[in-house]
Amino acid sequence: MRAWSHLVRGAAALMLAGALGLTAAARADDARPDPRATESLPHDEALKALGGSLGASVKATQSDPSIPDILNALDRNIAAAKHIREMVSGQQRVTDEQIAEVSRQVADIAKSFRQIADLAPGVFQRRKQELANIDAIGEEIGFRLADASDRLNDLHRNNDQIQKTLKEGNLPRTDIEKLRLTQAANDAEIHSLEAAVAAWNYFAERHNDVASKLTDQSADLDVFFHALRENARVYDAAARTLNMANSVKLALRDLDSIQNLEAVQNQLVQSWGDLMKIVDQVNAGLILKPGM
């Protein structure tokens, strides 16, 4: 059962620290600015607005409202599986009632896994909406960088033309002063735009890193829900094994034909072993690392 504990911890970490308490907050962030509505904003305001939108979207992907239900169901399944093992541990003989009860509990676990696996479409639909918002932020970042680069090119060309005009001479003093003032203003705007481009490039790198990690996490979530479905199949098989043993016993009325639980336990151990392999395979990839 230790691997089960790792699964729960992995799923919990997947939602980041404290994510179970963020559902309401994530819904409140729906009022965040639309990335496509920031085109008219100055660079500093647009950067702040898009940064807030990116953070809200990432948080929303980590605090899906289905997650508490999934984790609670996993906790119940862990407890149920532990109870089953305690029930059969050390038994030398088994009654019809015990077999039926274990079979019922194993079947309930399988049903629980199917139910939480069926939550996957809703999780991915909500996630798709947030990822679309993150993609829109990336498009706006690209637009901002292109716009700033175009403006920088215009300013440099204008300064080059001013320098050429000044070198040619034969200008009135006032025209020379105005050209030099324009050049100084251009230099100041160039300085600000270069800082803006540096900030947008830094933000773009962060955005790309977040988008890449969220894409990887989506793939891991797909594996996670696949593991839940496979768990349901494993426990279904175990329940059928128990039912078969009970049916044989009742049909033959041969109490000595199943005097102990060894054969049944072997089947259950095989099922649990398969389950642990599934958990181990997906557990390491379920965590979106903090500090993105």
C-alpha cells in the first residue's frame, strides 16, 4: 500500500501547494483581462496585465474543481484496500460470507476508480480553455515584441537621417536645435523601448517555459487518468476472481476445495502487483515543479 500513498502525494503535488483551497479563488480570477484587449495599453501596463492573466490561468490549471473529489476517492480506496488486506491476512479458512464481502468491497473500489476516471473529459475541457488563454498571451507577447522592434527601427532610421542632415550644414540655428532635441527625444525613447524589449523577451522566456511544462503536465495527466481506468480494470478482475471462487465453492459444496485463501490471495497479490507497477510508472511524472 506504500505505493498508493505515493500516488496520492503525487496527485496532490500535481495541484501545487495548497491547490485544494484555491478552487473559489480560481473562479474569481475569471475577471482577469483578456490578452487581446491589451493592445492599446503602454508596454508596462500591458506587461503587468498579461502577467496577471498568465498567473491566473496557470493557477486555474492547478486547481481544477474535480481534484478534491479525485483525492478524496483515492483516500477512500486506500483505506478500503488496506481493510481488505487486513480482513484476509493470516486467514486459514474462509466463509462464503467473507468471500462475498471481500468481493463486494473490491468491486466498489473498481467502481470508484471508474467514476473518478470519468471526470477526465471535464478536467481536460477546463484545462483546454486555460491553455487557449495562455496561447493568446503568447501571441500578444509576439505582437508587442514586433511592435517595439519596428518602432526601434523607425527611431534609429530617423536619428540616422538627422545626423545626415546636420552634417550637410546650411541650416538655421533654430532648425539645428529642433533636430538635436528630436534626436535626444529619440534616444530617450530608444532607451525605454530597449528596456521594454528586454522585459518582453524575459517574459516570453518565462511564458514559453510555463507553456512547455503545462503541455508536459497535460500528457502526464492523460497517463494519470489512464492509470485510474487501468486500476478499475485490475480491481474488476480481482472481484471476478473472488466471485468465481465463491461460485465454485457453492456449486460443488466441497468445503475442502477452498479451505484457505491462498489461491485467492495469490490472484489478489497479482492484481495489486500490476497496480503498483502502473502507479510507479506514472507517479514520477505527475508533478508540475514549483518556481516556474
